[in-house]
Amino acid sequence: MNGIQAWEHVLKWGLTQNPELPSDPANFSKDDFNVLKNTLQQSIPFIKFFTLSSKEFMDKVLPYKKILPKELYKELLKIFLNHDYMPTEPQTIKTISSRGVNSIVNSNKQIESISKDGSMSIDSKIITIQHAELISKWIDRLEITDKANKLYEFKLIFRRSRDGLTSEKFHNICDNQSNTVTVIKVRGSNEILGGYNPIKWKSGGFGITNDSFIFSLMNNENNEDYLLSRVKDKKYAINYSKKLGPSFGKSDLTLSEVIMISGGDLVQKFDRCHCKKSSYEKPIRKTEDKFFIEEYEIFQINI
């Protein structure tokens, strides 16, 4: 996804979140611009505006200039009013970081606050880019209302439906991998569970860390319905049992492997799991009942 495609995608998403806004920015009131600006304020720093052509900037961005941070808009004007400017040339500009501080970035290098490929996307069947941003804040120990330091790259390394159903498959692929985020789609609901493990996965015993956490989300884009629970007893932060999938605490988030019979054959799969408060601050489900998995994925992030 290039710069103009990312901008159009973000605009479309922002307008969808506020259906009361006119479709034509020429009909926007001051309040309308403020509504859209507030909706997109955490997404705008991810856009590579300096890769746009002058025509793209004039036709697609300029009508929405009032939603851009002032310093960013001034720097973009300097670029696009320069008739010698070509978007393929190296160009150093100022951009507004997510903390509102001016920082110098180079268009030929990765910006810390965007994913490595410059796009606003994630290879997931479970979570959205908005969920990834929220999890990134939790990794940095920020509140949901804080502006993100950066959006970490979420690199998919394991998907249950693609890579295998057993604990053996999980450990074969994920053991010795650190800084991982697990997300789990609960079957028959819009509930998403997960956890962050900053240390390496292993087979057997428990992993010790102060920085892991578990969470629950709802399968929507507003990030308003969530539960976050940080580790309380670091000695049991990560459950390394080789008979389990990615699990946290003694019983706080456990992916159990059960044996089922299908067509006369034995089939092993993580299909019965549970969450019971033990080693983390609070439970992430309202019930301790066992649940079944529709899908789960594990991502590695670059810290």
C-alpha cells in the first residue's frame, strides 16, 4: 500500500466512523473537521505524505488540511510548493511524532511509528490494526488515552489453521522465539483473548518475567471493551508445559491439548481452554468455564 492509498484508506475509515459527516469536505464545518481530526489523530503520523505527487497532495490531501497537525502541514507545503520536488528523491522533513514532538525522519528510512513496509495493515484473521496499536501501547506501559510511542511491526510466525493443531507444532515453531503476542478467537463469540510474552518460549517449567500481560478484546474497531491484566507472580508468568499451547500463569490463560476421535482416528488439537485467575492481577473472562478455539495466531514484534 503506497502513501496515497494509505491516506485514502484512513480517510474512508474515519468517515465511516462518523457517518454524520458530509461526504464532500467543501461542506465541512469547523466542528466537522475537528471530529475527523480527533478520529484520525493517531493514524495521520503513519502516512508517508512525502511520497505523494504534487497533484495527489493538491487533490486528495489539501481539502482536508484542517485535520493535519500545523507543523506537518507547513513542512508539506514547503515540499509541494517546490516545483523541483520529486517524490522519489530523498527528502528530510519534520513530522509530528505520536507524543506531539517534532522529530526528523528520512523518507528512505523506516519511520519508527509505522510498520516496516509503510502500510497500515496486519496479516491476521483475528485482530485489526487498531487492536495492534492498543497492544503496542500496553507493551510500552501506556494508558489507552496516551499517544503511542510507535506501532510495532506484528510479524506472523504461527497460525493454528495453517501450521498445526497440536502443542508439539506450536513448540517446534515458537520455542526460542521472544517478544511474542498471542491472540485467540473464541469460537461462537466475538471475544478475543491473548497475551504478551517478552521472553523465549520453551518446553517445560515456567518462565520468569515482570513484563508479560494477558488481555481480552471484543472483535470490533473501537477498542472500548477490553480487559488488561499484568503479571503479579513473576515466577509463574509463562507456562512452558510441552503439553500446552501458548499459556500464561498457572491457569490464567491455558490452551489445553485434548484428544478427540474423528472418523476412527485420534486427532489432537487445542480445543478446550480456560482462564482462571492465579498469577496475574485479574481474570480476563467473566467466567471460568472452558471454551473452544476458532483460531489463534502468534506474532513476533521488534522491540
